[in-house]
Amino acid sequence: HIIREALDSGIRIFGENRVQEAEQKFLGLKKTFNDLELHMIGPMQTNKVKKALGLFDYFHTLDREKLAKEFFKCLQMEKSNKFFFIQINTGLEEQKAGIFPAQANEFIKYCVKDLKLNVLGLMCIPPIDEDPKKHFQLIYNLSKDFELSGVSIGMSSDYLQALDFNPLFIRL
């Protein structure tokens, strides 16, 4: 089992796109490896929030008010410490999730000040056909404006450009 090999080699941070797959792969391992850190890097459905909170430590795709409210509601019951990145749709792409930059200030304030979610920073997935640096710069600056800890940027195709912005996490 490749995940077990990674754990035996000392790797403790893993990302997963789906709640059900993470549950199958990591539920038992989280009990064995108490320092295992699991990151939700895929889109979230509100009906999966409660189950996801039992598995994941970090959520990189907080992208709408309904989802933020559901996290807030479930966290009030659980009182657990979870970390969030707000997804910004920097390319204004209709097919992608995320808050458009024009609504980012209002949404960040809502999540941080009103709901008191533990928002570490911002995340984006730049358009494939554009230079990712301008998108990384946009959310890096926005993250600094709100005195957030940093950004979750860069994937397999653009992680080298992301390194210029000192990301907290790169999703490979």
C-alpha cells in the first residue's frame, strides 16, 4: 500500500480531492498516526461537511457563503481546530469554483470576522492558458491586505512559479 510506504518514510501531509476516498484511505491511519495531517483540496458539498471535519485538518476550497455557514454550524458542535483557505477565482472562469476577486473582500471579512473561521489564507487555480504569476500575485497581495498567514498556490504544472510567493502549501 503506497500510502503506508509514504507514512513509514516519514511523510505526514497528504491531500485528497474527495471525502469518501479520504475516508477509505485515511480513517484508520489517522488513528494510528496521530501526527497525520490531511488536506481537502477538492470541491466540497455542504452535505459532506460534518464527515469531512472528522477527517481533514485543512480545507483549501472554501468558496461560497453556504459552505462557510455549514462549516461554522458544524464547528460549533465539534469545537475542533480546523484551518481554511478561501478559494479565489482569479481568472473569472465560470466553470471553476471560487469567489470572484470583486467579492473577495466582503467574503473574507464574513468568514474571518463574522463566522470566526480560522482562515489561514487564500487559494487559487490560475487559468491554464495564462501566466500563473499574475494570479499568484493577486491573491498574495490580498492575503497580505487581510494579514492572513499566506497562500495555497501552485500545482504540478506551475509550482516553480508559485515558489516566488512563499506559499504555505503547494498542491502536488
